[in-house]
Amino acid sequence: MFMRRDKDITQLYEDDYGMNEATARIKINTLLESAGWRFFADGDDPANIQLEPSVTIKASDLDGLGENFENIQKGFIDFLLLDAKGFPLIVLEAKAEDKNPLVGKEQARICVTVGMMTTGYDCTDILNLGMFRPIFSPTDFVQIKGRGTRKHDFRDQLFDADLKDAITQSHKTAFKLFDFFGNCEYFETEFNYDEGLELPRPGAKGNGDGPQRYGTYEHLGRDILEEIAEETIGLEGMRLDRVFFDRFADTVREDQTIVQAVEAGQWERVIDYVNREVFDKPEEHYTLAKLRKAAAVDRRLTLREVLEKIFDIIPRFKSKDELLEEEFTKFVTDHTPTRADSIAAIKTYFKAYTTDGYTRDIIDKRQFARLATSPVFSTHDFRAVPEKYRALIPEYVKDYVALNQFV
């Protein structure tokens, strides 16, 4: 807990933030310390709570912060918790009870990192990514932009059932990538995907001179930010995403055995041949898992679908939601609800049971109390479903819907 010699800690916070917020901060301090978080270094264990990114707060620093943290020019956040490697893990904002919690969320929305957004960071509700340095590794580029492609349902962060019901479009459908160094253009038009890498000779050594250092640079021309252009990346993805898939497409189109079998509609023969003669070869090491990733579809593609797309039998891959809508349309055609106002609840139940294994486990085992903590399908959602359909939908899905495609 923070300690000040000139004032009682509670009085200090009350002066700075008011009674409610001061109480909240004292509680947070106590709870954090009880949970093992450290404001100050303890022996070999470094402090893992910071009041400003990249600055560890020492006991001697507290007096220098002044009587009002909110007026500090550098803009301290309330609490920044670090993981074992020293990376930002959690941002905490303490607000008075009369303030909207979303105010605190807005204050903690932006976290700047260097070299951390490539791998191992999974914040699904990210809506904006900024690239403030050049990137030359296609692997890094894929990983970085992949931070924004994570699926997210913003209702998962709401605990007010009435507010959840009022939101109709809650899923993240897009994100923005602010590219200040032309990385997208580089990997779309300039990068040579066919170039082989020359490995260093065994035992080769450098000249030992180290990196060259240059002086400062002053730009006196126009501000490049005035010329920012926005480009929308559609379902076809970027060139970097398509290269692997296109190479596989060229490979199967050039194989006459595959071409003749597809034209004859002999799909079992085609699939068996591709699995034996094309997949897992040392030249390209094609696999269905890699093709699914390259296709960038939000569901599990079958090999037949991949081949149908390559040979223009289907124009594109349908999304998970499109397939769900088709399956639900088939269901209501055979089992039309008597009340039109119940269709939305029935559809929610149908989709949750079809796509979420946790929901299926609850329903199949009739452990309905577990729905109270389910982020996908709640007790409130289940009660809104007409009783007849609570058992009918699981039976229908098991008999007529191929669940594997929604994994």
C-alpha cells in the first residue's frame, strides 16, 4: 500500500479524488497486495505495479508526484500491472461510483508497446492497430495484423442483462490498421515471395565493426500525415495471405489426374489422391490446416470446399454465420414457430448449441445452472426459448447438422 508520512493515506486520496474514489483506491491497493502484487521491489522480486508505463515507482518517488495525480503533465494511469516478463498485462482505473465505468475504460484503452504485438498477445477487442516502424519480416507482419483479426463479442463485457438485450450488433466486424511506414504496400506490391534465402556459410564471421550510426534527421517538408489514404481490405485478404493458397491452386490445376476426376465428379477419388500425392510433400508441405489458415475463413473448411473454390464450382467460401443462417432456415421450414416474436430467441439458442461445445455440454447434461456463468448463452437466453424447442433443437442438430464445419 502507498505510504505518506505527512498525511494519512485515506485523507490524501480523499483530498485528491473525493470520498468515493479515495475509498475505491484504498480497496484496490489492499486487494492487489493481498493477491501478491507489489508496488515496490521485494528482494529479488521486482515491482509489478506501475503508475506510468516504463517507470517503476519507488518509495522515494511518491512525494514528487504532488497532491493530485490527475494534474501531472505526463498523464499517469491509476494502476498498470505487469506480467512476469515486465510486459503490460492489466490496466486498472478507479472511478467514483457516480461515474460511468466506460469513462475509465476509455482512459485505459490505449497501451503503447514496442516489439510485443507480434506474438503472444491476445486482446480480442482491439479495434485500432498502429504501425510506427518499418517491418521487413512477413512473419512479423502477419502476426502483428493478426492482433486485430481476433473475433470478439462486446456483450461479453456487459453484466447488465437489459443492456445486453438492447444491443443487436455486438460482434466485431472490422478493425483499422494505421500504417505510417508503407508496410501494407510493401508486402502487397514489392516483397518478393519467390526469393530463396541464402544461408550463411558454416563458420562465417562478420567484420566486427558493428552497426553504423548516423546523426539526427530534420524534415522541413510537408507533413506526410496530410496525405493519409484509407484502403479497405475485403474478404479476399492481402496478397501475403493469398500466396500460399494460390500456389496450392496452381499445383492441383496442373495435375491432370485431379482435373479429370473433378470433371467426372469423382470427389472421393480426388480427396484420396490429394491426401496421398499432394499433401505433406517436402517441396511445399501443403496441409489442409495451412490452407484453412491461408483462406482466412472463420470456420473449418473441408478439402472438397477448397477444391471446389479452386475449380470455380463455388464462387467463394461461405462464412460461419452464412452457414448457420442456412441451417436455421432449414430448421424453421420444418418446425415453424407459432409465435413470430420467439424466433430471435430460438435462433440464438440454435446458433449457440451448434457452434459452442460448452453450451452443448450444459444442455446435454441438463446442468442448466452453469448457464449463469456462460459468456455465450445465458440463463436469460434459455428462459426466452419456448419450452418445446429446448429439447427439439438439440435433437435436430445432432441428426441433421454437421458440427465439424463450425469448429
